[in-house]
Amino acid sequence: MTSTTTTPTASTAHQHTATVLFAQGLRYEHRADPYPYYEQLLRQPVVRMDDGTWLAGGHREISLLLRDPRISADRLPPPQQRPIRKSLLVEDPPRHDQLRHLVTQQFVPRIMGMRDHIEALVTGLLDAHTSDRPGQLDVVADLAYPLPVTVICELLGVPREDEALFGSLARRLTRGLDPIDTQTEDEIRELQQTRNELQQYLEGLIARHDTAPGDDLLAGLMHSHGPEGPIDPIDLRVTLGLLLIAGHETTVNLIANGTLALLRHPDALARLRTDPDLATPLVEEVLRYDPPVQMSGRSTLADIDLAGTTIPKGSRIRLLLAAGNRDPRRFADPDRFVADRTDNAHLGFGGGIHYCIGATLARAEAQIALTALARRLESPRLVADPPPYRENAILRGPESLPVSFTRLIADDGGAG
Ligand code: HEM
């Protein structure tokens, strides 16, 4: 027995308190600011919940779990709600490593040297929208969403005319990531239907690529060879779906959450306007302070002793990345947005073998978009604070982010 072991009654009370706090943090009314609930949860870095699942919120504990080979990335729901083939996100070695290798081989060289193109896209998006509606911008619809979507569609070789169809599928599917008890029965039923529609769409896309191959990432994946031979057609479809959804539903929240932080911290906004180098630490701070992916999940392949407790083999664990990012045991002044924070080992992109493949791309898009907003919008103001939020609890961010300003300053090509 360790000194931190508590009596059954005390631990049941802790368990119940944690369950209630977690549920409160997930409630839609608290979407704009779930952090006070996470802060209270952090009093226990690892805790069992009433439904028998576990919650890890401590920075150290999450970091250890992400790197522990006795932990599986499989956090899928009960068998009847599972897809037939798992993506690399929820796979374990050796299959995870084989698939990840195939993707990174194709992904990494294609995103090198993309900054100029991303800058041109940002300039074009800002110019287009302000001529329609001078003085008003919805940062989500006009910039934060179309930028990463254009980039991922171009990279993968997805025709832009498919965007509306795919965008709506992606949106419906990511709602399915949220804890099952926050979804209605209709939503759960609809999820299966949406999965089928996605499968059909992706199969069509692959078939069209077969007859007219390009030199995009999808073509590269179709013809790539790992040590185990070419990628099989189901893995190809599932991997393509994962990349497309990741490209649609994550970076949008990084740009929107970053804009929100800048407009709430005018000193940081003013500095970014004249010091583009601030963009690098600033985007890391957004990933810590208000992360687009709030939590992830794992399961245990063995009993794990951690933080004075034992998580039994076969347990499901939620890793509350957003709580770990504000752990006072790891970060000084964790609830303060410090644009130039230096010691910033945040969990925004996860860690260990599943560390985000798109991190470099997402960082570049957010740095460029936020710098352009700071330089080009004169006297920007939030129209609503807080803005309306999306339903999604895990991939969390504003639904729309209307900003007013007095003038769009002409693009000076980043000089100055
Ligand atoms: C701001 C934007 C993004 C954030 C915050 C983000 C966050 C994350 C996180 C937290 C994980 C780890 C999940 C886990 O361990 O369970 C992850 C994995 C992953 N991300 Fe991202 N992501 C972003 C953008 C992207 C983009 C643009 C792509 C690709 C186009 C991408 C592709 C992936 C893939 C394929 C994985 C799985 C890696 C693996 O399992 O080995 N992400 N991401």
C-alpha cells in the first residue's frame, strides 16, 4: 500500500466528484470555457470514473501513458459501433508503424517548401472576403476553414468540387468522436450511415484516381511500397479518410482559437504586427492554452501503476490533453496566455509514436494566417465574446468568429 492509497469510501467519493466534473466540462453550456472544471480535475492526476473508465489529466501522467508500450491506442467503442478496419490512429505496432511509415514518406517531402503557397492562399482569402463585405470577416468561414481544406485537398488530390460533400461528412463524423453519453441515439445511428457514405465517396475517389493518376499524395500512397509490399485497398481508403478528416477538422480550430486569444490579448496582437518571429512561440502557446484536440484515448494491455493507483489491464483511459496543458506542476502560471512562453512542452499534438503527422503543416498554416490577420486588419474587434461554439467537445472550437475592423491593409508581401 502506498501513502496515497485512500479508503474505499474516500476513493468512491473522489471517483464520483471526478465523474461529475468531467461531465460538467463536456456540457455544451461550458464549451466556451471548460477549463475551470479541468483545473479541479487536476487535483487528482489519474482517477477512476463511475462508469469504470479512467481519466488522466496530469501532464506527467499523460506523457508517460502516451509513451508506454503496455498501452494500446485502441479506444474504440463497443463492437457493434466499430468500423471494419482500424486507422493508424488507433492501431498499435507493428501495423501502426508500417502504415505511419507509408504516410510520412509521402507527406513530409510534399509539405516542405509550402510556406509561399500558404501565404498566397491567405492573401487571396482575405482579399476576396473583404471586398464582399467591407469591415466584417467571419474568421472561421472566410479563413480558418477554407485554408487547411484547400491545402489538404490539393495535397491529396481531392477535387475542390467535392468539398461541400466531403466537408459535411467530416463534420458529422467528428461529432461521433465525442463521448458516447453526450450523443443522442439518433446521432449514434446516423454515424453508421455517415461512415457508409464516406466509404462510398472514398472508393469513388480512389477509382477515379486509378484511371487518371496525378502526382499527388493519394497517387503516391497508391503506388508506394513498404517492406510489406503495396498498401492494401482498405488501408488506403481508411488512411485517406483519416488524413482528409484531420485536414478538415483540426487546423480550423487552431486558427480560430489563436485569433480569439489575440483579440483578447491586444498586447500580443500589437507585438505580432511588428514582430513576425513571435508567430512561432505564439502558435505553440495557443496549442497549450486552448488546444484544438482536447482529449484522446487509450486502453491498457497490462496493469499500470501510476500516481499512487493501479489502472487494471483492459481499462479504457481518457487522456485530457487540455488539462495536462494547464497542469501547474508542469507550467508556470498555466491559466495565463503568454505569447512568447519558452518552456512549452504542450500536449496539443499528442506525444510518443502517435505524435501528429500534420503538426508541421498545421503550425505553418496557423503562423501564416495569424500573422496576416494581425498585419492586415486595422483595429480588429470581436463581434461576440465568447463566440458561438460548435457542438463537438473533443475537436473543440468556435462555430463562427465574426470580427469587425476599420480597414483591410494592403498586403505588403510580409515585408517590414
Ligand atoms: C492544429 C491541427 C492539429 C492538431 C491539434 C492535431 C492533433 C493531433 C493529436 C493530438 C494527435 C494524437 C492523437 C493520439 O495520440 O491519440 C494527432 C495525430 C494525428 N494527426 Fe493531427 N492534428 C492536427 C492537424 C493534422 C493535420 C493537418 C493532419 C494531416 C493532414 C493530421 C494528421 C494526423 C494523423 C494521421 C495522426 C495519427 C498519427 C498516428 O497515429 O501515428 N493532423 N493529431
